[in-house]
Amino acid sequence: MVIMKVIGIIFLVFLFLGALLYYLIQQSKKPSGIVGVLMMRLFNKAYLPMVRWSLSFYNPSESPMKILDIGVGNGKSTALLAKNFPKSKVVGIEIAEIAIREAKKLPTTAVFQLENIQSTSFDNKTFDLICAFQTHFHWQDLKTAFYEIRRILTDEGILLVACEYAKIRYYLPQYKDTQAFQEFLNSVGLQLVQEEKQQGWRFYKIKKLI
């Protein structure tokens, strides 16, 4: 009887931990409420160094006219882009209304919009630089999202993608190898031109296949 009670308690603990993990994953995909706000603040504090590291590999001869930041959380990465490129129009998009509300509180020239990267309201060839930091592994339909990015990216534009490699291994194991990711990009009319690795991070610089 005692053993059965212990087993029951262990089962309930694992059930609770599983439910908590699922809840936190959902919050990371689409934050809501106070938990979402706190997670966005934590994520930005942890991942802004990744953003700075990624931007060190982007050195345009001129400032890009229009920049898009995908999945901005509470907007800190977008504000950093606006600060680094003061002559550019910078737009940050998110699928969570609470994220947009938080981002709009920042003292920045960046503009924030509620958009889904799988189907945006932007015209063809709008952006010279598109950034996706710590987000692409959460996109519901990866191929559709990358097709949309290709559509709104200018012919000479650049896409910067960066995230923890652990997230790729967990959410996108089929693309954990560079060759497999390159083949996927080619299938949607894009090409990988640079890959960098540091501190468990992965960075990809991507262009259009013309």
C-alpha cells in the first residue's frame, strides 16, 4: 500500500512538471499575462548578447532602408536595431498582443505591429534586412514562413537567423546539420552564405537565390 502511494505521488509530480513545461513552452511561443511579461524580460536579458553577436557579422556599406525584426518579445532587440541603424525604418512584429503592448512602452523610433510571419501585410520586396532571433524554431509552418520572408525581402536583402543550437536540436532536429538546412533553404528560393557558432549559439546569414 505504501509503495502504491509513493508511486502515485511520483506520477502526480511528473504530471505536474510535464504540465508546467508545456505551459512555459506555450508562453515562449505566444506570451500572455504576467508570466508572459516576466518571460519576455528574462529572454531579452539572456538573448540580447546573441543579437549583438549576430549583428557583428552584418556590415553593410550603407544603412538598410527598411529592417524587419520577427518575434520581438518585448521589443528590446528591435530597439537595439533602431539604435544601431538610426537612418533606417525599423519594424518589429509579434503574434502576441501583450508583446506588442510591452514593446510600445520602449523609448525607440521602431514601429511595432501585430503580424504572423507566415502571412504578413507587407508588400513584395519591402525589407533590406530581416532578423529572426531565437524564434524560427517556434514557427508553426517553417516552409510557409520562409517563403513569406523571401517574398518581402529585397533581391539584394539579407536575412539573419540566430538561436540556441539546443533549440534546433529539440524543435527542428531534421535541420540540425548545415547541409540539411541549406537544402531546405534552397527549396524555398534562399541560400545560406555564412554560418557561425559560439557558446551554444548558431548564426546564419541568408540571401535570395536569384
